[in-house]
Amino acid sequence: MENVAYIALGSNLGDRLNYLRSAIIALHEHKEISVIDASSIYETEPVGYTDQDCFLNMVIKIKTALSPFALLQTTRKIEEQFGRKRDIRWGPRTLDLDILLYNHENIETEQLTIPHPRMMERAFVLIPLFEIDAAIQIPNAGQPLPLIIDQLSDKEGVRVWKPRDGGNVFALFEN
């Protein structure tokens, strides 16, 4: 499992915390994926379509033997498994899994763009990403991540909901 990827998770319908937890478990139980780190869980205001409840968001770091396209298929299956509907763009969802980065690759196809095309505009993605890897280099970013985050207008809407405790990935979900 030599590939490293970062995945953003979000949920704003139903038992948001359980959807995040269940998605991480589903990824970790995949024979070609190992979840190795997780950010705190943040509560954030919706972006784009704003007539909806707040999201819980986080970022995880994984190691995988899957190609980026196989990883995309896996994340889509997990979203569907937990009732994801794609009715309204940026609308409410039980679970959203976005591949942010895959190694240091630049991929641009109809199905997949890496780095994620809107990640540099979203504090709810960049803040937890920075939390788990402060030294991360984002291909074609042009600036260090702290400077990019500082320039984002929506960073005040990203609030720690459940802080990570430095323990294992699943410690966030233990009582």
C-alpha cells in the first residue's frame, strides 16, 4: 500500500457523526485501504446551496494499493451504501466523500480531478487537512497552506465540533 491519499468527509443529514464513523470503518475494512490519520471533526455552515443544516466535516489520510479511479469507485459505493442522493448540487447529504489528493499527482478526467478542483476555496477542507499534515505540499498551489487558509473568507464558519485527541483514528468516535 504505497499510495497516500487524503479524503474529505461530510454529512448534514440524520446521525451525522455515525455516518462519518461508518464511512471511516468501511474504508478501513477494505483490504486495500488503511486509514492512518484523522482530523478533528468540524461543524461548518453549508456552502453553495445554503438552505440546509450545518455539516460535520473532517479529513482522513489513507494508504492504499488502489488506483485513484478504483478509490473513487470505492468512495462512491460507500456513499450509496449510506443513502447518498445526488438530487441538488451541494445539497443535503447523508455522506460525502471527496478525494482531495492522491500522492502528488495531477489528474484531470471527466470522472476525477485531483487535486480536488474546489478544495483551495474551502476552509472546511483546508483547515482539517492542515491539522493532520502541516507540511503537506499541494500540487500547483503556489503558496503555503497556512497562507491560503488565512486568505479564505469562510474560515470563521469552521468550528471544532469534536477535537482529535492524538489517539488512534477511531478515538474520535469513542465515548
